[in-house]
Amino acid sequence: MKEISIIIIALFLVGCESTPQTAMPTYRMNSPEVNSEPLAVNIASGIGSMSKINLTNDNNSNSDDGNEAVLFIRASVVAVDGLKLIASGASNDGDTSSVTALYQFYGLKADQSVEGNFSQAVSLGYILSPDEGSYQSSAESSNTSWQQKTNIVDLAWIMGYRLTPQLLTYGGPFVQWANTKVKSSINSEEDELNRSFNKDYSGNLFGVNLALEYRFIFGLGLTGEVVLSKVNWSNSSFIDNGFNVKIDYQF
């Protein structure tokens, strides 16, 4: 009976004070204009926002934990005409990583673009966002730890309009579908208790972005972006927004 009480208390503490968290990246900054030359490489770095969600045991009161600003790096290469492959990593708590395929199906390519060019592209990506944490209860001499792995599928429609030869504005709607698997472990030194619990969560994110990119004549680019998104997890939903910046170099 005492073992059951320790489990209940530990789970309650996890839910109230050390709730497992997941994060969904909302920074975009993927231009719809793709370079026409195969194997053209672009490298980038910037600061982007991630929407953080607290996950509860009952899965009915998941809550917004605000935005986390993270440093990210990104590299892309043109595989074939119109198709760009992108790899990215972010320095959040769980070191989020992603791979994306972007295909431009309308408009002039980036190195051929002129003022007034209207471009369109679609992108499909996979994002891995893990995290972990723990809680120490001195009263019960127990430690509760958790690890989570979030798998996210990202789909976007991107539209762009070139205002000047150096200035491009772009944006559009995007959606993310996420599944999170959480493993919690409770260890009690006093009763030599060791229990593990697994739980699955799912959610989605709908958003829209608007970016402004300035391309210098020597290949350097600077981008600013605003993002508005709605996050839905089980019976909870909330609105997030973010401002992101990126600097890149087109080889």
C-alpha cells in the first residue's frame, strides 16, 4: 500500500512541478525561390522561436509554456531543378533536428528572378524534438525522471513576390502534426521501488508566416520573419506568435 502511495505522490509531483514538455519549432524562413544550378549550396544561422507545451498526466489540461528562442543552423543543397533539400538543427533543451524537401513549382528561379516575379513552392519536412527532465522528492527519498521524443511532420505552401532585385517578401500557411512518447521512471531509495510508465500524446499546429529577405550582391542574405500559430493538444488550444531572424550565404 505504501508503494502505491509513493507512485501516486510522485506522479502528482511530476504533473504539478516537473511536467514533461515538448516543443514545436515555428520559425520558417524558407524562400520559395530555388537556385537553378544543381548542387548550389546555402548555409544559414539565426534565432528562431519554438512553441513549448506542458504535458499533463490526464492529457486534458496541457498548457502553453510560451515561446523559447533558440539558435539554429541550416544547410541546403539543390538536388535537381526546382528541388532543394534542407537540414537544420537547433540548440534548445533537446537539440531539435529536421530534414525538409522544398519544391518550387511556379515562377523564376532565385538566380534568374527579377522585380515583380511571383513564385510558389511546397515543402514537406520531418522534425525530431526530444527532451528530458527529473524531479527530486526529499520527503519520500524518491526521484522521478522523464524522457520524451516528439516526431513532427511539417507541410507548408510558400508564396513569394520580388519587390526589387534584392528584396523578396514571402510566406504562407503551414501545418504540423506531432506525436510525443513519454517515459517516466520513479526510483525510491527508501523502499527500493523502481517503476516505469509510458504515455503517448498527440497534437497539431496551424500557422502562417510573413518574411522579408534582403539579398546583398555578394551572396549574403538577411531575413526577418513574423509567425502566428495556433497549437492544439488534446482538449487544449492556445495562440502563439514569434519573431525570427536569419543570416545566410548563397554559394
